[in-house]
Amino acid sequence: MGLLDGKVALITGAGQGVGRGIAEIFATEGASLMLSGRTEAKVITAARELREKGAQVEAMRADVTIPADIDANIAQTVERFGGIDILVNNAQIVYTNSMLLDTSDSQIGEMFDSGPLATFRYMKAAHPNLKARGGGAIVNFCTAASERWDMQGYGPYAAAKQAIRSLSKAAADEWGSDNIRVNTVAPIATSPAFEQWCKDQPEQAADIMRQVPLGRFGDPVTDIGQAVLFLVSDMARYVNGVTLPVDGGMANFG
């Protein structure tokens, strides 16, 4: 028996990194999965690999900045699996190490469109389907960067992620009576994009590592995936509206 037997989960940004890690854990625990992402080849490959391990998985291309793609993503999940129990809003366009004077309106717009606005749209679109199943769980993503003492270069990114955190808490409060739990994860994890950033910004990467008491960056499967599994499973059925740092002890969320 898996912790997610009989559950249907939609995961955005599931072609690589954290989203892919979460998909692997969910599949192991018995969930049926809809994987979405902007790069169709990546989610198709991820779905095929999980299907070869016995999981029920579908994949589709969806750009979270396009409302029609979000609606189609929800609709196809319901059509294929009969409903939705779990929503994981992982996808987001990110510009880090961006000083305010060097950040363009279009970059701010991309981060907010793909982050809080997409999260808002997905949650609203998923709500009636979650409610129809007697409730469910949503996990969104914020960042420890919003809690840094030194915010140089992190303002636009942290602002978008902090907006997600606020929307998540509002949804947790407003939809608790529908038995829909909404929680937020603040991770530090390896991924292709993060590894490239570490190569491009070695001094900043080293600075972040010095702030992690456990002395390593998280693994998308065994660290982040397991934490998200906890939040969406019945083990956390009384956990709602929290921000869970999964970062080796770096963050200090109040």
C-alpha cells in the first residue's frame, strides 16, 4: 500500500529538477500523475521513464503564463484520471542575482506571471475539482531568499515568491472548510538550472552553502520530494497554511 494510492496529482514544471523528483516519489507511493512543463520533450521523457516503472502517468506541454494552457492542463487531468486530489505548483521563470536597477519590467512581469499569477490561476481552476473529491492538498513554492538579511540581488525574485506565500495562506484559510489544505515549501535543491547558476556565480553559491548548517544542497527526490509527499499525504491531514523550509536549516521563517 502506498501513501497516495488512488490519488491523482498534477505537477507543473515536472520535466526536471524538483518537479521531476516529486513525480518520482509520488509514483512510488501509488499516485496517478499528470506531468506538465513548457518543454514537451522533457515531460514526455519523465512520464515514459516513470511508466516503465509501473506508474500511471500522462504528460502534456503547458506554459503556466498562458491561462488557456492552465485550463487545458486541469481539464486533461480530469478527463484522463477522473479528478484531481493533489496540485503541486512548481514551475516558475526565475531571474536571480538581479539588482533592482538592472531588472527590466519584462523580467519582473515574467516572474510574477509564471509565479504568483500562475499559482493563483491553477489553484482557482483546481478548486472545484478538489472540492468534488471531498478535499485535497495543494503545495506551492516560496524561497528562503525572502528572509535574507542582505537582499541585494534577490529583491524581484523574493518578491514574486513572497506573493506566492501570501496567496497560499489566503487559500488555506478560505478553503479549509472545503477540506482543501494549502501549504508552501521553501527548498534549496540541486537541479540543472541551479547547477548552472552555481557555475556562473561560484562566490554566491559558496556563500549560500556556508549558510546551510547541514552543509549540502537538497536532493530533489529524497529531500524535497519526501517533504512534499508528507504535506500532501494523510500524515499531514491537520497541517494547513504553513511554510516548511526544506533547506538544511538555513531559513528562519517567522
